Amino acid sequence: MQNAEKVSGSGVIRLSGEIDLASADGVALLLRPMVEAGGPVVVDLSHVTFMDTTGIHVLVRAADDLAERGCLIVHGARGGVSEVIAMTQLRSLRPNIHIMDCEVSQAGAA
């Protein structure tokens, strides 16, 4: 992962770069305070260029930790990241995971 930003005063985290074995623990650490607080947690993947199943596991674990206290909203996945989400059927793995597709172009999201 090259960059992560928590949007001040919200349950939104913007990630960029790669989410893989090397960065998964860092992503989990960034998510932890928001997950512990409960409520909706939004993960913006619009600038993530690569994610493997290790990243999927981090998202599922966050949803499990939220349990009845909130939901995980995954937003902005594109290209290969979107394909990994579809192949792993992330949308159906936990009832509190919600995938929001976004039609905004990468250039428009900058």
C-alpha cells in the first residue's frame, strides 16, 4: 500500500497503491479504530491498483469484527481490483459487506 488517508471526522478510509501480503497488516491497523467504533465504515478503493485475496481477507475480517455493530461499504473498485472482488464473491461472504460500484472515471476521481 502506498498511501492511506482517513477522512477527518468520518468513517471513510481512502486507500491507494497495492493491497497484498506486504501491506495487509497495515490496512488492518488503519481500519481497526473505525471498526472498534462501529457504525458504517467506508473503504474507498478508487486509487488501489492491485489487490489479491489477502486484501479480501482483511475486508472480511473487518466485517466480522463489526458484526452487528455496523457494515463495511467497499466503494470505487476498478479494473483488476473489481475483478478480484467479483471472483471471490465478496458481496455474498458476509451480510454486512456492501459493494458500491462507481461510474466516476479514474481521472475524475483524482
